[in-house]
Amino acid sequence: MAEESLLDQLKESVQYIRNMSKMRPRVGITLGSGLSGFVKGVNVETIIPYKDIPHFSPSAVDGHPGNMILGRVGETPLVVLQGRVHYYEGHSMERVVYPTRVIAQLGIEKLILTNAAGGLDPNMKPGDLMLISDHINLMGTNPLIGPNISALGLRFPDMTAAYDRELIEIAATILRRRKICHSVGVYCGVTGPTYETAAEVRYLHMIGGHAVGMSTVPENIAAKHMGLRVLGVSCISNLATGLSNNSITHDEVKETAARVEKDFTDFLVELISGL
């Protein structure tokens, strides 16, 4: 897509949202599979279905309602992406990261990316949280491939601190105080939609991964390109293939997320209130 065309589309999307709400969010959050219940902790001002926002692609995956929500947590104004689209749905990387770019243009400074992920560490349990310290991009592509759009960011963004260290420490402090089982580790981003084979799981663990999922990495790259501070949080929904005797299903992912919904929501509410 030509630079002018993408910038025009972003401008049109942002203008539509601003016509619907005068709120100026400071924090953005993307909710992953089964985690949309977080919005119960938000003082909601405006709900905008993705299908109504120019150039947005509605999510077709169960557990991703597909709404943009503007509201407050405490005194903090925020914008919530209640669900995402994925590369495996057949979207281009540009479409996958388009909502991230839109909420960045709304003026947020910090972005919290959440997901449901498979645990690669046998010591993990379904329902644990993992704060993402770094990622490994195994998707075979990158949302910044093509001519650089200098109005959005630099040609070669630095990824030394892809996930903000200060935000990780703030989040870890809250999780420790709330006695929520968690770890800090590396997220492996793969295309899906198949779950990984046992051999792939052994490989991912061997190269330094602690959790694996089918999202987050492209959004992080796009967000860092635009200068945002990013925190990543994985809900460990299952142990990856070969680490348990159970087959993996999307229903299991949603069920685990529902089970930890209250702890997850309370944690995020406290975190965002302090930002």
C-alpha cells in the first residue's frame, strides 16, 4: 500500500473515532483470546464495533468480540481493543497491525498487549501469567517490510527493549503483592493456526522460548516503530504439545482465560490506575 494511502486511511479512522468520542486516551490495551472480560473493570464511555470504523477488519475468531472501547480505569483514560485480527486469518501484516497504528495516532503513550499462550516450561500451570521480557519472531515476515513510512517511525527501529523494563517491574510488583502466580519470559510468535507439534515445542524451548502464541509480535513491532512503551502479558492457557497428556483445543484456551478473569482484571485495573 502506498504511504499516502495508508496515512490517509489512518487519518480517516482516527477522525471517525474522534467524532464518536472526545476522550484522549493515554494508555492502550489489546485483549487476547478469552480475555475480553477485562472491560468489566472499565468505566466505559464509548463502544465502537470494528465493523463501523473505516478500514478496520472485524475479527472472525471466537473469543475476540471486535469492539473498540474508550473509557477510564481510575483516572486514566484508555482505549481498549477488545479482540484482534490474526495473520492466520488471511490478513496482510499491514491489516494485522492497523488497529495498533490507529490507537497510537489517538495519542497513547503506553500499550499493553495481552494474549493467551501455550507454556513451554513444564513448571508452568494453566492460568499462570507471564510478563514478556522479549520475543522471537518466527512468523517469517515483519509488518515493516516495504517502503518505510517516515511519518510513523524510523526505517530501522531499535528493539533493545522491545518490552519496557520499567513497566515489567511495576507489573511484577503488583502480581507479587496480589500473590498471582507468574513468571517473566520470552514469547515465541508463530503463524498458526495449527498448534505446535511436540518437536516444534522442543525446538522453541531449546532456542530460549518460554511461551508460544500466534499474535503480539507484529503489534509490538508496529508499536515500537511508532515510539510507544510496550508491556506484554501472556495468560498461559495450556501447556504446549508434549508437556501434558491433554489435546489442545480453543475451548480450553477460553475456559482457562475465564477461570483467571477476576485476577487478570484486578491486576490490570491496578496497573493501569497507576499509569
